[in-house]
Amino acid sequence: MNTVVCVPGRRLFRQWLCAPLCSPAAINDRLDAVEDLMGCQDVTTEVTDMLKKLPDLERLLSRYCHGYRVALPSSGTAMVTGVALPSSGNAMVTGVALPWLQA
């Protein structure tokens, strides 16, 4: 059940388990999204590979805002990489017709 590949995804998955959806419309929307993703395995694999490379930006930004030292070369690289990856991911899914993805 838990095949999450990145730390922010684990956080989101935990939130979903602790506070499940109650609205039938929201549940059906999520089920439709999962069904669409299951039908596009090639895109799903590419996005999964991209997410594995994504740093934990929420944690890095939190540390920065709270005054912790994050100006280390590895953290700075992670910040730049994390910002650059999503824009490259957009090109990967532009040809995919998933209504919930076009937000």
C-alpha cells in the first residue's frame, strides 16, 4: 500500500491516513485520478523517477526560516535542483490528457 518514493509524499500519505476524505465527490475524484495514473504506466514511471531525485524542499525551507544553517553546498544544490525539477516535469506530462492534472 505504501509505495511512496519521496519524503514529502510520505508526509502527505500520513496526512491522508490520519484524516481520510469524507466527501463522496472528493473520494470519486481521487479514485478517478488513481485510475488514470494506472492507465499511464510510462508517465507514472517517469514521474516516479523524477520524484526520487526531488529534495525535501519543505524541510529545507523550514530550516531556513527558523534560522538553521542550510547554506551548505549540498543544501544549496538541493534547493536549486528541487526548483528546476518540477519545471522539467511539466514537459514530461504535457501530452497526457488527464483532466485533474491540468490544474
